Amino acid sequence: MNIDQVRFDDKGLVPVVVQDVKTHAVLMVAYMNREALEKTLETGDMTYYSRSRQKLWRKGETSGHVQKLYELKLDCDGDTLLALVSQTGPACHTGRYSCFAESLYGEGAYSGGYGIIDELFAVIQDRKANPKEGSYTNYLFDKGIDKILKKVGEEAAEVIIAAKNAAPEEIRYETADLLYHLLVMLCERGLVPAQVFAELEKRR
């Protein structure tokens, strides 16, 4: 992409729609000036222009919730960018996976598959980085890997029992518990769900 193709507005800005490359969820909308765009293309780290502070800011520079650029697209009018990114942790300053969490119309669509897994994992990562009193996730991290693995084993056994009992609701509930504890284990060992997804894709 040639930067000269980008049509900045009269304030020298262009809106950027940010989308998770794995889940396809829209994470946020921000703005770039020419310098921020050049910086992003140069480093691969999403860098924006703050209209309130009137300065550049790199996503995750204080929170650690960085966005790595995967692909950058320009719309047909040349006045809006679409950034496909690899998101670490939640994208929203509220701690949510996406800034678009509230529905103005409808009941909200199921985010599905990778989306809900990544959203939950983002919360787990945030708990590890920013402990909260009374958090069960932090309790597990504090107890360490042996406790986490014990819970994984216990929840796996619960899934087996539920399946043996042929109880759909119980299977659903216990499988969700198992997946949660597996995500805590991945986080503790420095892995992310995308690595597991990639392994599954290799086996197709």
C-alpha cells in the first residue's frame, strides 16, 4: 500500500477499524495521522494518534495489551483503514476483549468458536498481569502449576462422568469448566490459544 493513496481528513487523520485476524471480531476504532501510519508500517506495532492528547500512542505501551499488525487494507474511497491484528489481552480499556460489547439493537450475536476462547483468555491474561482480590483465577495462579494441573485432571474426570451419564447439560457445563482450566494452564506456561488452533489446523 502506498501511503499517498490514503485520504487524510482536514485534520490530517484517518479512521482505523481494528479487527482480530483470528476471530474476525471488530476490536476498536482509532485514528492515525501520517506519522502514526508510517510508524505502524515500520515497526509492525499498532500506533495511533490521540485526538484528546494530540500525540502518538502505541497500543499496549502501558497495559502490555499490544496489537501486532498482520495486514492493513484501504477502503474503496481511500479514507478508512482496516487493520487485521494479533491482539494480546483485551483491546478495550475497560478490560473487555472488544470495545464493541454493548448492543443497541438485538440481543447480540454469539461470538462463537475462537472468539469466546480468545475473549476468556484475554481476561485470564489480565488477571495474571493485574491481580484482583477474590479472583478464583488469581487463586489458581497463586497456588501454582501443581494446583492448576490438579484442577485440569479433576475437571477432565467430571467430563468423563457427565458423558457416561449421557447428561447433555452436565456435559456442557463440565466441558466449559475443563476448557477454562486448560486456558489457565496455557497462560501459566506462556502459551496462547492461537498456538493450539494452529496445531489443530495442521492436522486437518
